[in-house]
Amino acid sequence: MNEKSIKQLRRTRNGRIIAGVCSGVGDYLGIDANLIRIGLAIATLFGGMGVGVYAIGWLLMPDEGSDSSIVQDLINKQQAKSGSADSWQGTTDTWDDRPKPQQ
């Protein structure tokens, strides 16, 4: 099996109206994206859940040309930032001339 034959859930660029979530789910399931849009619109009208589902899909589904989602990109940036901060913790601070408290 090659990588092209594996179906992946992605936000598509073709058929995108807002962020490509409905067209991506429709493409993945093999149904018309308009049916997904109608379902989300009905869910929005009866309880407001459609907007939340769409937002979660937008945050968790990677874009068609990307390997990671928006949330994964944010997590990776945060880990990189905390990793660089962790490397400074073991060094002595030459700017602090105050005497250290003795035990």
C-alpha cells in the first residue's frame, strides 16, 4: 500500500467555504459536503452545537498541505519554547550580585 491510497481526514482546499472542515469530512466519508453543512446548520439552530463541532474540527484537522493541525502546531511551539527555557535553568546567573542565603 502506498501513501496515496491511504485515506486521511484533512481540511480540503477544493470546495472550501470557511475553513474546509465540511468539505474535508465529506471527502473522507465519500458524501456531499453540503449534507455535512446542512447537518451542522441544523445542529447550530437546535442547541448551538454545530458551531462548536465545526470549531473543534478546524482546530484538530490538519490542512490539506500540512502534516499537523493548528493545535499540534501550538503544542510544538510551546514545547520548543519551554525546552529552550529549561536549558537556561542550570546555569549560574552572572547578573545577580546579591549574596546567596546560607543554610
